[in-house]
Amino acid sequence: MKRPFVVVLLYLVSAVLCGACASLTSKQENESPLRVIDVHTHADFSGKQEETSGILQTREQFVRELKEAGVVGAVSHSPQGGGSIDDSLKSEGVIHCFGVGAQVTPSKVEVGLKSGRYGCIKIYLGYVHRWAYDNEYRPLYRLAEKYDVPVVFHTGDPYSTKAKLKFTDPLTVDEVAVDFPKVRFVIAHCGNPWHASAAEVAFKNPNVYLECSAFLIGDLTKYSPEVIDRHVVQPISWIFSYVDDPTKIMFGTDWPLVGIKPYLEVYKRAIPKADWPAVFHDNAARVFKIKR
Ligand SMILES: [Zn+2]
């Protein structure tokens, strides 16, 4: 009679202890803040208010928004031609993409990649009237492979009447994804509104990733919940489901066109909570090699 009693007692004690452990672990998980990387920002500080969002384009405002949203790393896309970049943002975990303009200068891009000043290449499809697979761009893909950095394409609506839409359909990213299988390509804006093209290109190619920034821009409090749901939550949710691989989608805003925290809160609603660490941090850390 003694032996079963001891076994039952041990079982009860371990059950109580394990229960305590489990509740402690889940409490810690609940309490630990989500670490976020925003892979689409424009850290150009004119000091003026952005026209659509009203956000003040200053370093102080940018850093404040990063901290408010729990952002531990970000990717800043420099304007076409490179522009001037704020190297001091490195301390905030910000890396810079070299923005390629109509004049393609691989030697200049290589200097930036070699020195580590730039950690990615941004190609402005549509703004520059050239296909992703244009021969002018091919030396840049070879550089991306050599320096192991990703290439980001603007895709989808260009927010400019001078851009040409035929170049911005993300379907053409498939061409370079196949020709340069060792390069990581990122489809910015998930091709909005060509979500199906973007989702299929990422689904089919192991080296293509997505970020769904700027589905709506401006002050999000001015949109009805229905509009936010239809134009941001539902499309991202569909893309996530179609791609069927939580390692393929990242978080991006397009700051200062939209506030970081408001966009993050909406984006979270489209992604299952279990996949938040991957989508909001880990995938970007891996694709852009951001270490913090
Ligand atoms: Zn942008």
C-alpha cells in the first residue's frame, strides 16, 4: 500500500510544479514585448511634415516611432542615385539600401557594399522605366550575390503619375529569381494591388520574400475600420495564407507615409499570433542580416 501512495504523491507534487512552470513560462511569453524589424522606411529628414500623413520628417520623430513600436531594427531605402544617408542610425539598428536611379553605376554601388555603408540594393521599378530583368540591372544582381545582400524592388502602385505601371507588376521578379537563384529578392508592397502575382512569385521561388508596406498611407485613424479591414488586413491575410510559408513574409511600413505603430497594429491582425516572431522580426533579421 505504501508504494502506490508515494507514486501518487510524487505525481501530485510534479503536476503542481509543472503547472507552476507552465504558467510562469506562458506569463513570461505574454509579457515579453514583440521585437520588430521594419524593412521599409525612408530615413530622409527634411524637417518638414510629410504631405499625406502629416508626420514630421526628423530624426527625433523617426527614432521615437521606432521605440514606441518596439522596433529594434529597420531598413532605410535611400532615394534614387543613393542620396545622403545618416550613418549614426546604425546605433538604432538601421541599415541602408542603395537606391538605384535611371543611371546605373555598379562601381558606385560596389564601393557602398564593400565598405558596409549599404546592406542592400533598392530598384525603383516603374519610377525608372525599365524591367527588373533589364541588362542594365544584371551587374547589380551579381554584386548582390558577391556581397550576400538582398535586392528590394518597388512593385505595385507607384504613388507618382510619371511612373509606368507595366514595370511594377511583381510577376517580372520571377525572371531574375530564376536567373539568380543565390540572390535574395524582396517584393516591396506585396505588389499592391497585384497581390496574386506577388504571392505566386514568392510561393514558387525559394529566394523571393514579401513585405506588405503602405497598403494604406496617411493617418490611419481617418479611415473607417471597414476600409482598413478590406484594404490592409484581408489582403495581407490572403497573401500569408496563399504563400503558406511564414518564413517568406516580413513587416514594413514605408515611414513617413504612415506611422509605424498604427501600421504595426493593423498588420498584426492579418498574421496568426504564433507567426508574429517570424513575420515581425526573424525573417527580416535573416534576409537583411540585421543583428542586434
Ligand atoms: Zn518606400
